[in-house]
Amino acid sequence: MLSKSLYKHLLPALLAGLALRLFFIWRFPFYSGDTAYYEELARNWLYHGVYGFYSHGQLLPSDARAPGYPAFLAAVCFLAGTGRQAVMLAQALLDLATCVLAAGIASRLAADAPEATRNRVAIAALWLTALCPFTANYAAVPLAEVLATFLTTLALLIFLSPSGMGVDRISSNRDLLRAVRTWLVGGVVVGLGTLVRPETPLLLAAVLIVLWLRLRDREYWSKLALPTVWVIAGFLLPLSPWAARNALSVGRVQFLAPRYAETYGDVLPTGFYAWTQTWMFRFRDAYLFTWRLPTQPIEIQSLPPYAADSPEEFSRVASLLDRYNRTPGMTRSLDLEFAELARERTQRHPIRSYVWIPIERAAAMWFTPRITLLPYSGRLWPLAKSYRSNPADFEVTLGLTLLNILCVAMALAAAWFFRANPGVLLIAAFVLIRTAFLTQLQTCEPRYVLVCFPALLALAAQLFRDQQVSGKDA
């Protein structure tokens, strides 16, 4: 998987990557609202043997969060103590391991190229991922992104092996056994990733879709049934104990974490979420609307003009928000009125709701400065005014925006040049499926696409092939 010449770059790249991650840990440590939930689950599990939360002085089991990341926190706590810095250092090391996996993906994408080319793209991917500030930044926050990214990248590397994608090349029992082992292990890794982030199974969907599209002729159907069965079997192996535990402890079979991280009996404001999905595409609106439920007031002044199609609709929204602000939380009747408003807006402009808003959400998640964990505003417009008010803030935001655009543009260019490559098709399918799914969530958080970045940078590294090889492969 890794070339000999890569080892010459391995130590310098990893040291540079470690320095970057230590810089973020030292200079910009961050703790989100989810951090406390994960830490409480880990503590209760480790010290009291119960995976759950305290409620009215009693420790009760919960299935609101899958146990993958709390298990990671508990392991770090058991080995190195309860400090958050130990968690950040462990995440930094894990993220560096992801960089090595990305180099392996780049090498496998160039499997048909000469050895010198494979070496070049693997080295490029190693340096690109080691010095990528967007993934490195998340080593400095106790959240599930680093672990989810590692497991997703590992699963991609497994499925991109010759035995993983070469169903049509199985010619002996030995080939079949190797392929079955690959599919089973890949499914297990995706299952473990699902215990960290519930949308990880989208990778399995991408794998199976690509396999069936490439080998859709009837003569291959019996062979395609094998990877389908084995990846699903591997996927269910790590999830089955979690589902069984939920059946025994909380009375319901729950394989995945609940969509809204709710517990049994919670009243979910799905009508309000449906209404925001007809207009919300900026991440900052989540702070002003979605995340204020159910206890914080929502200011009508924060509502953007495009959230209402007429003065009458604006007055109606203002009335609903005023009633919410005067009541203790979102009531069922109020939520139903928001649901009706969402239905009316969608009925008037279905293309806006089903096409343009998802496209705007996807663009907002992918083309962003990614300064959520940094003490910068992220504002660029109007350019002159933003620069005059805070030059340092403007320069950092602009620089990170351009860097993010460059990374995505390089990956898009490589995907086009090497579009005939089955591995490229798998990565493209995974990114597209995941992005489409994320546009349907109640918020559009840019961090949810970070798990794609090592694979994207491994794809971008294909641009470092020489022109003769590039033209031939394309």
C-alpha cells in the first residue's frame, strides 16, 4: 500500500502535522455544547457502569447518543486521566494516522500507474492531509469528527483494495476468500463508524451502488450478491450489541443514534424544523433559530427577508415567534402551525424547497472558511468595510476561504480527469450521497463534511501525476 520512498517523507510530514495540531490545541482549544454530553456519558459509563445521564438524581440508561465517541473518551480517561488535553493529544495522533491512510488511498487510486507515479501521489496526499488546517483544527475540540474521519478513511481504504472492488476478477476460491474478508472487515469498520456518526452507513450505500452500476449485467448478479451480503453482515456485527442493549435497557431496538438525539418521550419540533428547511441555508442561522429551542427566545429581527414571501407571511411568522417567546418551550399546537406554514411555502415554491435550498446548503457546507472553532467572524462582505473594521479577521477569513476553495477545486479537477477510475467513482458517489443527505438535516453544519476531506485530498493528489500518465488514465 505504501511506497518505499514514502517513508522518507513520513516522519517530516507527520512532525509538521503534529506541530500544526499542537498549535491549534495550545492556541485555539474549543469546547462545544455536545462536548459536555459526550463527557458525561463517558464518565457515567466508566465509573458507574451505566451508559446514560442523571435525571432527578437518578442515573438512567440512554440511547440518545451512540457509544462510539464516549467509548473513545472513556479509554483516554482510563489511560491518561480526565483532562481534556489528553483527549486532544490522542485526537491529534489519531488524525495523523488518518493522514497515512489518505496516502494509502492516493496510492490505490493510482494502482495502474507506474511505481514512481504512485510514490508521488502518495507523498502529495500525505503532505496535503498533514498540513490541512480544517481537519487539524478539530483535534483541539472534544467532538466525534476526528474519530469518525479516521474510521471513514479506513473503510474507504479497505474497499478500494483490489479484492474490494474487483468482483468481476474473482477466478478462484482463494480470490473469493480474500474478497469476502475484505467486504466483511470493511462492513465492520463502517459499523464501528456508525457508532460514532449515524450517517456513516451512507458509505456502504455508495460502495454497493458503485459495484452494481459497474457490473449491472445479469451475468454478474450472482457475484454481486456476495459483497452485498457480506458487507451488511459485517456492518451489523458491531451494531447488534448496541441494539440488544437498547432493547434491554430502554425498551426499544435502536441500531442508530436517534436523528435528533432525543430520548423517549421528548416532544420534537419537527414542524419548526420543516419551516426552517424552506429558507435556512446559512450555518449562523442555526445559532439564531434552531439551537435556541426549546428554552431561549427567538428575535424576529434575526429573521432574514427571504424567510417570508410577503408582508402578511412575515406578520404571521412574527406572531408565531411571539407566542413561542411567551410560552415555556415549543408546544405541539404551535409546532403544527409552523408545519402548516412549511407546507404552504413548499406548495407555492416546490423547486425552491426541493432544489435551490438544498443546493445553497451544499454550497454553504463546502465553500466556507471553516472558522467555527476559531475566534474570527467569517465575514467578508462588504469587502472594504470588513477589511477596515478588522484587517486581521478579514485576512484570516479570506485566506481560509480561498484555501478551502482550492482544496475542493483540486479534487473536482482530479475527479474529472480520472473519472474512468472505479476508486474515483466510489469517492465521488460517497461525497455526493453524503452531501445530499446532509442538506436534509435541521441545520447545515460545515463540520459534517469534514470526514470526506482525507479522501478528497487523496483524490486531489492525483493531479501530481505526470502529464503522460494523466492523459492515458483519463
